Amino acid sequence: MHRENPHVSEAAEFNDLVVLLAMACIAPLLSRLAKRISVSAVVLEISFGILVGPFFLDWVNTEGVIDSFAAFGLALLFFLAGFEIDPVRLRGRPLRGAATAWAASLAVGLVVGAVLATSGVVLDSLVVGLAVTTTALGALLPILRDNGDLQTGFGQLVTANGAMGEFGPIVAIAVLFAGDSPLVGSLLLVGFVILIAGGLAVSRVSRPEWFDHALRSGLHSSNQLPVRLCLLLVALLVWIAAEIGLDLLLGAFAAGIIIRFAIGGNRDDHDVEVFSEKLEGIGFGVFIPIFFVSTGVAFDLDALFSSLTTVLKVPMFLACILLARAVPVYLVHRELSTPSRRALALYSATALPLIVAITHIGVETGRMRPSNASALVAAGMLSVLMFPVIAAHQRRRDAASTLVTVDAGG
């Protein structure tokens, strides 16, 4: 009797992993070569995913282990977004401005969604209204870091607006799409917030000397205890959020905030710096690029090109994202120069991971047609492809004009 060889399946999965990792390696190299036109590695990773996916070369099957890797990559993306939020640096004007801008974005997004639903373009105004208010802070972090903007005042504003563009929609999803009613979702969210508050309190409790020594020594040994505990917390909070019916991204985001709170944001501590670099190495070096390449592989081009009407919805949704997200940010942050305001607005309108999550929920719950989901995800992909490039150009233009002004004054 013929028995299936288990090694065949293992070989196929490793073949998929080899292709994904190869694309993840080629992307930053090409990004480096294309530095003059500021093509980010994230953009290339998604594009390469489409290339090796079923619509073109059909080299990759993302089911099984690869799908799990991609899901964990998405969780780490939101974990690192939460980890980058330093309340001490962001509190005050940056956070107030970001909150005001997102509140305005939500109002505009809901109006846009209502207009589209009334005209019959979409089934549900809420799904679209939330999707166009999101910001892909996780995707922006490597771009800001590579451009040297992450630790600047401008980078703080991008981080604050990105945090609101992620946290606001995540909370709205948890309340409105969880359980049987918004009340159930609200109660679940309150319970989860209490759990997180407990985690924050525990993280600042004085640790036994032996445990603190184990953490510091483990960071420089083969056991890597702090990294293992951190990844355990991410997986645990993601699991808890999923089990009680909340969006898993909320758990990952909360884990990042807890870890950041636990280390106190003291980046001058050598061990803290080493710990942060290790987390970024695991995230941006392995799992996150697998998520982005897999996003391109899984993108449904057949649904997108099923009709001319669906294709035309892509620029329409992109315009909706600009209207709902970029315009409010541009109007609120008047303290910046015009080029930097444009850059901040475009960075804030860069959206993809949450659009993927929201549209997935919309299709599963019958609130969104698959064709509209594909068009909205395509618009999000275009925002990642286009907006950071234009924003980086605006920042260089601002820096050049400032330099000219300084030289003239000197």
C-alpha cells in the first residue's frame, strides 16, 4: 500500500520558506540601489509577494507553517508599534494633536462610508469608515528609521499620529465587531483593559535580585531569557484577546506597551539597547518581512480585476483614505512647515495591515463584498507604495529649504 512520504510536505514548506526569505533579502538590496527614488523595502516585499504568488509565478503556497509565521509577523509588527510608543516623549502636544486629528478622521471616515453605502457602492458604512482612518505605524517604523527621522521631533509626531491611527481603529473593532453587540464588545474591552492595567502594575513591581540578575545575564547568554519572556507575553496576550473575542492585534499592541513600560523607556541603558535591538532583529529580520511578502502572495488579483468597476474603486478608495486621514492631520498640525505638514499627512495616510484585518472581518461577517475588500486592500497597498516616497521627498525639500535659509542668514 502506498504511504505518503512526510518529508515531501516538509520539503514543500521549506521551498516556500526559501522563496519568501529570498524575496525578503532581495527587497532591502534593491531598496538600497533605488535609494534615489526612496522605494522602501516594505513596498518591494509586497510587490515580490504578488510576483511569486498564484497570479504570476505561483512559486509559493502560504498555508500551514508559513501562514503561522506570517500571522506571528503581523503580531510582532503591532507589538513593535506599541513598543515604540514612549508616553514620556509623546505626551502633551504631540498626543493631543494626534488624538484631535484621528477624531476628525473618524468623523470624516464615517461620513464617507455613509455616502458610499447610501449610493450602493459598499454594503456597510462602518467597515469602510474605520478602514480609511487607519495608519500603518508598523510599516512606517523601518522607513522612518532608515530616513533618520524616527528619533526627531517630526518622528515623534509621526509616531503619535500612527499610534492613534492604529489604537483608535483597534479599539473600535474590539467594541463594534466583537461579541453579539457593542455592549458585549465594550464589556470585553473593559475586562481586557483591566488585565493590561494589571500587567503594567506587575511590570513595575520591584523584582527579586536573583530574577533581575537572570534577566541581565540571560540577555548575553544562549538562553536569551528576556527575549523568550517577551515573545511569550506577545503570544499570551494575542491568545487571550482572540479567546475572548477581541482582535488579536490589540493583544500584540498591548504587549508592546507593557514591555516598554517595564523597561522604563531608558534607551541609555546598554542592556535595554541590546534588548531592543534583539527584538527588532527577530521582528524585522525574520517574521515581519514574511508577513509582508505573504500579504502580496495572498492578494486576490482575480477579484480585483473581475470587473472594470472594481478596478476603478481602487483610486476611489485611495482618495477616501487621503480625505479621511491626510486632510485632518494636515489641518491640525499647523506648527510645521508646509512640506513637513504634507509629509506628516502622507505618512499618516499610509495604511495596510489594519485594512487587511478590517476587510477580512467585513467579508467574514457579510458586511463587505470580496471585490470591495480587494479594491480597498489594493488602495492600502498603493498608499504604502506611494505615500512614504512622496513624504520622504517633502522632508528632503524641507531640509534643503532650511539649509538655504540658514546659509543665507549666516
